[in-house]
Amino acid sequence: MNHQQTDNQRFEQYKKQAKKEKRSILMWQVIIFIAFFSIWEIISRLHWIDPLIFSSPTNIVQLLVDKMVDQTIFIHLQVTVLETIIGFLLGTILGILLASLLWWSPKLSRISDPYLVILNAMPKVALGPIIIVALGPGYASIIAMGAFISIIITTIVVYTAFQNVDENYLKVLASFGASRYQSFKEAVLPASFTTIISTFKVNVGLSWVGVIVGEFLVSQKGLGYLIIYGFQVFDFTLVLASLLLIAICAAIMYQLVERLERRLMN
């Protein structure tokens, strides 16, 4: 009984320490955030940096408020977020399916291995004009960019995780007469679940990169379009405001993926 009480006390102490550490990290994150924007505002007002090029947090906030009032920012934000989510889902799902197919067929894996290496090394952004010509200057090409930029890396990472599953698990299942599908379902996929979730986190950033580049090349709406437009009219406050919105949206998507990870792992 005393031993159990001691274990409970240690566990409670561990939880308190973990909460304290979490609060400390959050506090430092907030301090760095406030310090960064405060210093930016001060040096902009003192003209230590060119306010025309680097703008200032107050000018960015004022611009965003004006855009919210006339509701134009919501149109561009909605378009980009929707394109990114679709591209993220397509890239991730197709990458996992391709990795599963490669695991299912070792011969196909050996055949496609050099091509995957080449495709992974190739700058996907450079293929943007080809994708646009193939799919047309519309939402489809932008979504395809968001998906294509993450599908290859997803395939390689997930397939590597499939290959690294302990062979003993597969041998035990095979001894009970399990089929290849049953082995994949009961051993390979669950054992690789952590890697798949980690791939989700990586694909959040990659999808945003792909979509924004796609909007750079062909778009009349979206945050990428606003960035290009801001450069064209020399409105760097609009450029930085769009970048700030991208950072906020990407951070929200990342946090949602982390919550999904915690829920699925518990």
C-alpha cells in the first residue's frame, strides 16, 4: 500500500513538473513573439529600417483591419485555405496509397526506386508551368501543385517506415496463415502510424508552399495573388500582411494535426 502511494505521489509530481515545463515554454514563446514585433515596430518608427520596404506591425494590422471591413481579405483567404486543404489531403492520401502499393509489390518497388529518387531530387516548383499548361490556368492546377510537391516525399518516407517494420511480426502472422493484406492491416500499417502522422506535419508546410507558388504563376484570387500584386504595385505592407496570414493559417493547420496525433495515439 505504501509502495502504491509512493508511485502515485511520484506520478502526481511528474504531472505537475510537466505542466510547469509546458507553461514555461509557452511563456517564452509569447515573450519572443511580443519582443519580435515590438522591436520591429520600434526600429521601423526610428527609421533604422526602411518603413516603405519593411513596413511595421501597426501598418500591417491596420491594412488587415481595412481588408476585413470591406471583406476582400476573406475571399482571398478562403480560396487559398481551401486549395491548401485539398492539396494537403490529396498529396498525403495518394502518397500513402503509393507507398502501400510499393510495399505490396517488391518488384514494382525495385523498378520505381531510381525514379522516386530522381523525382524527389527534382525541384517540383520548376514543374509548375508544365502542370498549368496541362491542367489549365485554374484552381485544378494550383491544387495539383499543392499535392504534387508533397506526394513524392510522403511516398518515400511512408514506404521506408513500412520496410522497417520488424520482420518477426510478419513471421508470426504468416505462421498463423495470415494473407499479405492481413499482415499489412494488422502489423505494417499500425507499426508505421507514428511516421504517417509525422508526415502529416511535414505536408502542412509543403502544401502551403505548393499552393502559394501555384498562385504566383496563375491566379486572380488568393494570398499568393496578393503577394504578387503587392510586389507589382510596390505595396510591401500588403505583401507582409499576406505572409503573416499564411504563417497564422499554417500554424493553425499544424496545431490541428498535432491534436489529431494526440487523439489517435491515446
